[in-house]
Amino acid sequence: MTDNRSCKATLYLESPGFLIPARLKNAVMKREADVGAVTGHAFIGLTDQNGKETVYGFHAATALPENEHLSFKEKLPLLISGQYQGFIADDSKEPYDDKMVYRITPDQYDKIKSYVEKEKAHPPKYNIFSKNCVVFAYKALHQAGLKLPPQPMFHNPISAVLGIRLYEKAHKAKQNLKKSAAEILSRFSSTRKISRDILQGLKNKPTKQAFGIKTVAAAVAGNTLSALRKHLSR
Amino acid sequence: MSKQAELEAERFIHRAMQYLRSTFREQTQDTDDETLKNKLIDDCQTALKYGFDTESDMMMIVDFLWRLPADYTDRSEYEWVQDILTSEEMDNEMKIDALHNAFAMVCALQEDEQSKKEQLNDR
């Protein structure tokens, strides 16, 4: 079987404004003073076997030209509400700072394309926490089973809006969560599933004190000790 | 329901209780085993409701729920929890990461507000 990776999928990322030093802000490209420039943006490119690239990005309707008059302060509550319509746009003119290119097979290309076109026809409502540009881009590339870069702490654009002022505090909180997550992964199976019925059954059962080898060993040791005492007292 | 599966679930609950007691010492110190077990099972059922069905995924959600205030479902500032858990756009791994990111932001904001208040009181 030949590995025909003749297509490409590209993840593009525009850095949030606060990550770029002020003196360099317009050094590489002109950055508009819009929401995207402040929060950052993620979008994807799909290149077919003939080398033609189509670029897609997910936006809130606040980004539409008819909403240009809204101030940033007016836009923010709309972005958080989850009630504001989203749309998939041609982002081929969007600026970007970083990109990651994946060589993919036509089959993977079709999977991503089909997802993106479906989303384009029926775009979901935008929510800055759960249905934002990053989620769209990642979900699209997930269709092809691509190994994506781990999401940095501030993968939600809103965090960028809140600014570097909170970075250290949020970073500390995230580190604690990461520590707990690592502990959970080391102590609990990532494949074994527990059924709802069994759990419900356990709720009605009295709690057992001994399950593990240590407790069993302790119980055996306790029994031996009491047998020995009994023997000596004879 | 097989005996093996039931035993595995019992062991899981036992290990999960140990985890909660060691991670949330203050919150669990006055809770007896029976109450803790039942609360844990309720939280596991919540995790299952949102499609987190492996031991580790379930515990990620249980651990997360223990960090939230008890009345989080009634508080508008925690609406994002429901938004993320019910999102059809994210897989489980992305949801857990999104929950952690949002929670980290909330903690940072609360800490920031607290230190601002303290600064004002000092003046």
C-alpha cells in the first residue's frame, strides 16, 4: 500500500496582541485594532492534490462588517453569551504568526473538508469558552486523526483579553490542576469503563473496608497476632 | 452484571475515595465513608451523563466538581461549566482542558479581586 500524502492541512495561528512586544506590533504585518488582533485567532487551510488551498476560520457574527460600529466593550458580552451566531469565513487574507503544516492523504482531506463544509452550511452559535475559533480548527483537524499541538493554557481567546496581568495567577491554578490530572492518570485506568448500573448498585451496598493487598495483608497479620496471643494465653 | 465488573467497580470506588481523602483533606475530614462513597457515586453518574465513562475520565470530572462551590449550578458565573460539558464541538480531552483553563481564569480573577480589595483596605 502506498502512503499517498499528496494533500495538506495547515493550522494557522495569529498571536494575541499582548504576546507581541509593542515595538514589533506592526513590524511584520499591519494589525488591525479589532477583536481578533487583541484575542488572537486560529484558522485552518486545506490544500488539495492540485495544490489549491482553501482557508476556513470560525468567527462570531460580531466580526461581520455590519457590526463594525460596535465597540469592543459592546462586543465582549455577546461573545461570552453563547447566544450569538457564528459563521465560517474565507480567512485566506487573515494574518498569522505561526503555522503547522500536516501532509495528509486524500482520504484525510475529504474527512476534514466534509466536516468544514457541514459546519459552514449550519454554523453553530459562537461561545468564547466552548465554541470558538480554536475549537473549530482543532475539531476540524481531529477529523483526520492528526496529532495536534497541546493547547496552551490560554487557548480561549477571552483569556488573552483579560491580559497578562492575570497570567501568573492563572498559570499557578492551571499547574495545580495539571498535577492532579497527572495523578489521576497514574492511578486510574484510561480504558476500563464503569457502568451506570453497577455504580447505582454500589450505592446501596455498605462500604467495604478492605479491598487492596495492603489491607488484606494487614488483616492477615492482625489475625496471626490474635491467634498467637490466644495460643500464648493458654 | 458480572461479578468481575462489580469487583473492579468496588476497587475503583475504594481508590477514588482514597484519592478524594488525600486531595481534599479539609473537605472530607468530617465526612464518613458511607456519605463520601454516595457523593462520589453521584459525581461519577454526572460524569457518565456527559460521556466520561473510563475510570480516569470519570475521575477528572469528579476531581473538577470537588473544586467548584456546592451551588455552582445556580450561579451564573459558573454557566461555562454546563456550556463546556454539553458542547458537541469538543471531545472529552478538549472538554477537560477547557474546564481547567476556564477554572484557572476564574481562580485568577477571584484572587485578583481579593488582592485589589486588600490593597484598598490597606490605604
